[in-house]
Amino acid sequence: MSIADSVKFNDAGLVPVIAQDAEDGTVLMLAWANREALEETAQTGYGTYFSRSRSRLWRKGEESGNRQKIVQILLDCDADAVIYRVEQIGGIACHTGHRSCFYRTWEADSWKENSDVIRSAEEMYGKK
């Protein structure tokens, strides 16, 4: 049996994947995976996703170095959502340089940043 055989993919052939810190439970990011990404993740032990904007596999950390070592893969009760429990290499999951992509909290009437940038996008990707 293949890891993807029991997964219910949407009409685009994708399933949402939540990356969660295996140590403290922090939700690090939400991304998408197709069958090939799930298979590669299971085979290599590192987080692989499907980039909708680039229409190709995205190996987390391929540019930034912030890879995700898989500790456990979970499938929800409806088989239409996946959690990668990970060790976040470098401590940064977000392309903005934050630990988590969920670095904003709604407070009264606006979004406020709830964490600091660990490493700037310019440092990670060499962009200005």
C-alpha cells in the first residue's frame, strides 16, 4: 500500500498539509501536497509539498535551508487533510523569516505581529 492510496485529494489532485512542530505542537504552516509530494515525503523523511504558484514539487528549504525533518505523518478522520509533525531545521518555517507562518494575531481592529523575524528574507534568499 502507498501512503497516498487512502488520501482523498480534491478536484485539483491536492490535499492540505499542516506542518506542526513535533516538540511543542506549534502550527508552523499550511501548504498543499499531491500524490507525488506525499510519496516523496514518506520516502525521504523530509517535507515535500506541491507549489500551486510554480506548478511543481516544492522541497521545503530547497532555497532557504530551512528543511523539515519528518517525525510523523497523520491523516484526519475524513482522509482529506494531513499533518506533518516535523523538526524544523533552522527554526524557521515561514519565507518571511518568522518561526511560523501564523505570526499575526487579530487584536481589536487589526492584525498585530506576535513574533519577531529570526532571519530576514534577504539573508535567506539573497533578495533585496
